[in-house]
Amino acid sequence: MRNRELAYSGLFGAAALLLPVLFHLIHLGHMFMPMYLPLVALAFFVRPGMAALTAVLVPLISGAATGMPPFYPPIAPVMSVELAAMAMMIGICRWIFPRSPALVILIPALVFGRIINAGLMYLVAGCMKLPATFVAGISFLSGWPGMILMLVVIPAIVKLSADHLKTPMGNPNNDK
């Protein structure tokens, strides 16, 4: 199981590094939060700790390698904390409620992540002597198109993977 988790984390982590570059080419990166999509989806496929670790590392690696997200203002660290919290929440909920539909787990996790993001941005803005309420509000609201994209795409990915595992070729326990 650990090898499969490492493979999933590497694949989804690589997608989280590549998608923002593609979205920024057409100037839709900030609006649709493309790094979030694979990192939030990963939490449905691996244990909470592995998903959170990947979610912490990818924004920091991307920020260091490409400058997106930036370290100043500290968007990369804020994203790392937010994504790790969402991944951990999704993973724990999947463990506690294994038969819950992905959407039922995803919606509160996304709202929780946006609240964490807004709270951290409020603190950062206050430290930088910026209007903290305004910055936190803009941060909270600016991610909604990306959240809608995740609400459409991630449950479909989870459903497709579950359907794939039900087929004889996709079932790892099939001895034939």
C-alpha cells in the first residue's frame, strides 16, 4: 500500500506543479486554483498523513522553483497550511465515514480551507500593515470559481476510480 501511496502522491504532486503553469499561460491561474485540484483529489486516494505531506510540500517546491505561488507576500506558506488542513480533513472523514459520497466530504473541507486561508491572510495583512479585513475578504471570495471546478471534477474522478476498481481488469484482488 505504501508504494501505491507514493506513486499517487508523486503523480498528483506532479500534476499540481504542472497545472498552474498551464492555467497561468491563459491567465486563469488565480481564479481556478489549479494547484488545489490534484492535491485535494489526492486526499481521496491516500492516507491523511501522506496527502497532507504532499499538500504541504508542493506549494513550497513550486514557489521555490517557479515563483508561483510567491513567498512574498507569503502566499506559498498560506497555501501549504490550507491545503494540508483540507487534505487531512478529507482523509480523516474518508476514514471515519468510508461510504460517504465524495461531495458530502468535499464541501465542508473546501469551506474549511477557505476559512483557514482567509484567517491566515488576515494575520499576514495585519503584519504587513495592509487592510486586513479587505485582504481576507478578497482572499475568501477569489477562490470560489476554483471551488466550483473542484466540486464538479473531484467527485467525478473519485467515482471513475471506484468504477474502475469494480471491473475485473481494475481489481487488484482479482486472481485471474
